[in-house]
Amino acid sequence: MAIRTVVWGENVHEHHNEIVAGLYPDGMHQCIADTLNTDPEISATTATLQEPEHGLTEKRLAETDVLVWWGHAAHGDVADEVVERVCDAVWSGMGMVFLHSAHFAKPFKRLMGAPCNLTWREAGERERLWITSRNHPITRGLPDSFELEMEEMYGEPFGVPEPLETVFISWFQGGEVFRSGLTYKRGAGNVFYFRPGHETYPTYHNVNVQTVLKNGVKWAFNPMERVANPGAAPNMPVDAAHEQLEERGPKLHTAGEEGYR
């Protein structure tokens, strides 16, 4: 069965910038979904900010194996209830791939618990990405390094938690470096952040970037059954302990009281 993938996009720049519209006439989200659909192991559809519930209803997320997220200009327009819904799905086991400016997206910052800030420069400079984890599933089919002729610079320090793995490091023509491919585990969900993808450059038409996108979705996919109620913190009474237990000392909660932890 193919990996059920939803590519979420703001779908804002495509309607307000002629350069972006020319590069991605059907939207960046559709370009990414079309790329993913060239792989028979992936079945990709799209969702956008403008749809009811941003296209991410509880039912849609329950039927999604991996969610790919691209955002930039409208992070603040994403409804908080949708953010919590997405994070719950990740904690339950849904895979997540964040692209480029999605480092500042609400779901990414919520999952990272960090500022996720960085330095940046929009100059159309050359970027070279280096693989830092050979034989990693996300780097399958790639050379040791590859270039993007024009990209936006992101530079360190990058205000994110220490990752599970650093898969790519970028060097930019202006001299900066950046950890451009990071993996995380959040609850039962796998999270991959991949930096390239500024909207005014043809980044998502690059064959190596397309390879990373397909590999990233496959890596993020968790075939296990979703965890139900990932935020639950149930009380385990003494008589339900796995080993015989003698209750000692006073306790805060009375019998039948839920309490919180």
C-alpha cells in the first residue's frame, strides 16, 4: 500500500508574485505532490491554508501517513486548533516533513519547543549541500554533495533542539553554513526538516531536491498503528500494579479522582 501523503502549502506567494506563479503555475504544493507521485510507493494529495480547517480535518489527518508542510508568509494565519490537531497526529505516529521557512511554522515550533530562529539573506547565492550521514535512508541515490545555483541563505546559529541526526550541512556563497537536514523523534512520530525551497527560485524542480523529498517521506513513514490519545496520563491504582504493592503514606487524590500529571 502506498504511503498516504498530504502536501500542505500556504498557497499565498503563487497568487501575489509573478515570479513564483511562473515557476509554480499550479502552486508549490502541487509541484511537490507531483514529484512525490512519481514514486510508486507514495500517493500524494494537497491541502492549503485557504480550505476549511486548512484542509486538515481530524478525518484527513487520521488517513494521512506523512504530512509535508511548506509555509512562509502566513504562519500566523494558521488556526491554533489545527496546530494542536497536527501535533497530536505526530505524537500518535504520523510522519512530518517541514520544508524551508516552515522552521517558523506553528506546528514546528510547537514540536521543537524552541525559538527556531536563524540568520538569513535573500541574495540568490549558490548553496552547496553536503551529506553528513552516509548511507542514511534520506540520502539514498545522492552524491556526497550537490549545488543549488540560487537559494536564500539560512545561517547558524539555528535555534532548535539537538537533532536525532544531522543529515545535511549547507555552505553558502557568502560564507555561512547551516544544518539543512535534521531528523527528530516526537512521540511516536518521525520529523524531518529540510532547508532548501525559497519560493522565487526553481529549487523544487532540482532532481536532487526531489530525491530528498521522496526519501524524506519514506523515512518519516511509521507503519505501526497510531497511538490512541497520545497526551493521556492515566492514574494506575495500587491494585492494578504488575507486582504486589503495599500502599504507604498519605496521598493527594481520593479514590475515583482522576488527577493530573
